[in-house]
Amino acid sequence: LWHGFGQGGASWWRNLPTLATQHRSGTVLAPDWLGCGGSSRPTWTAGDDGEAAEDFFADSFEQWRAQLGLDRMHLVGHSMGAIIAVRYAEKYPEHVSSLVLASPAGVPHPPSETFQDRVNAQPLSLRREIFRTVGNAWDAGYTPQYASRLFGGWLGRSMIQGYVNRRFHESVTNKPEFAEYMYQHWQGQASGELALQAMLSPGAFAKRPLIDRIPNLEPSIPITFIYGDRDWMDIRPARRIKRRLAQDTKSADRVVRCFELEEAGHQLMIDQPDAFNDIVLKSIHDDEVAGGMEPHKFEYSSAGSLEAIRRMEAAGMQNAQDTSEA
């Protein structure tokens, strides 16, 4: 499991127990990116080069894999972690059994106008000025972690706690602990966090869009997209990838799934962990069986899970005829 920007392996706290106990291997690994979370903080050497930034993480993960003696893995990447997962699959396809891209950042092409152009086109308002400030800070290389370290102590904690309280429903357990976890691992020396400006432009548009790269992955690697129905990441580019590959006679047999998770936003694995786990377990199980493994019995979160999975996959392709450039 690969976390998204600003988080760490513990971001999967609502998923790890179920995935580990229900998958046939009994093992799920959730490492921190190099230079993030509890990992070491080497000097950032990629500058603002998007490909070098992706390789900073993908190559270090390959070293980690080799040291652990792992052979093939199912990779689940969230947000920016999905970009890194795709890069790993590009470079080391022989070690990838399947890809699950959860609310992936950086799939679509960027708009023709710049972020600042879009901000300047808005009417004068406080909202416009806030976005202008965010864009300027982004271009200058500042990160949310920098702001947390700058404010420090009570104010830094309050900033993160306020975000967690606003972002997640009251039903989400351990919110104070998660906020403190984020605060603590944001205090280290700036390292992996500097990938933000290297890999993305404001608006989370990748400098190396995945919509051009995913179709060129090793065809034997099954791909599962999962988005939330309240997600600020746009599901339409994933639908376009699935449709494009289905129409290509050379790629018609490739496995590409697209789900829209109900009652979930960008942090979908935290918002709806049971449904998220159900989709991941079923997708991986189906891929394993298609690859020649014996069926494995696992428990869904509820009696209606299988029906819900089918419904969410149908929703994922509901507007599959949309041909807009998204």
C-alpha cells in the first residue's frame, strides 16, 4: 500500500487489519515513501524534474523490495502514491502482479491555461486571493509541511487537527491520533515532500500525465481505478483509458476496471474502509484466479457487498460515452 502526499503508512489504519487477514498471503506492507513519514530524510536530489522525482521513490522502493526478498506484488497507490506506483510498473513490471489506483493524482492532461490564468479570470473575491496566494507559494516551492514547521507547536497542531476534523466524518475513529501522527512526521527535514512541485502543477495536474502512460504499461498487469463519488479527482480520464483500450484490438483483452465508491471523497480508504477493502480484495482475487491461482475464500464486509461492488463498478462507467478531454 502506497500512501499519498503528506501522509504515511499509518494512513491505511482503517484498511490494514482486514486486507491482511482476508488476503490469501496474510501479509500487507505499507511502507513510507523515502524522505517521508518514518523513513530517512536524504537530501532531495531531483530538483523540479518530474521523472527524476518519480524515480527517487520508485528506485528506492525497488531496493527495499530486493532487500526483503519479495518477488511479485499487488500495488495499491493512493493519490500521488498512484503516480509512483505507475512509475514502478513502468520500470519494474516483472515484480507487479496488479495495480490498484485509488483516487490517483495526475491522470488528465493539464488545461491549456495556467493556474494563475484561471485564478485571474475569476471575479475579485477573498477566494480568488486565497487561490492566488496558494499558487504563488506552490511556485516558490513551499509545502504544507513547511507551514506546519513554521508555525510549530500549538498553531501547527491546530492547523492539522482542524483539517482532519473538517475533512472526516464524525464516524471516523482515531481522528485526534491521526492528526498528531501527521503533525509529528511533518516535522522532519524537508526531503520527499519536495516532490510536490516536481511532479505536479497547481491543481494536481501531473507534469507527466498518466493518461498517456497507463495504456503503455505491460499489458498483463491488471489495472483497477477507484474514485469516490465526492472526489475532487476527475474520474473521466480513467473512463477514457478503459474505453480506449477496449476499442484497441491489440489491447481488447486487457483488464481495466473503474469503480465509483459511494459516499467517499479523495481520502476514500478512510471515508469508506469496508467498501474500499471489498473492492480491493475482490479485484485482486479475480486477478489471481485469472492468472492461474486457486480460488480463495474471503469474507466481504456485509451480505450486500457483492451487489454493492457491481453497482459501484457500473457507476464507474456510467458516463463511459463521454468523450470530453478531461
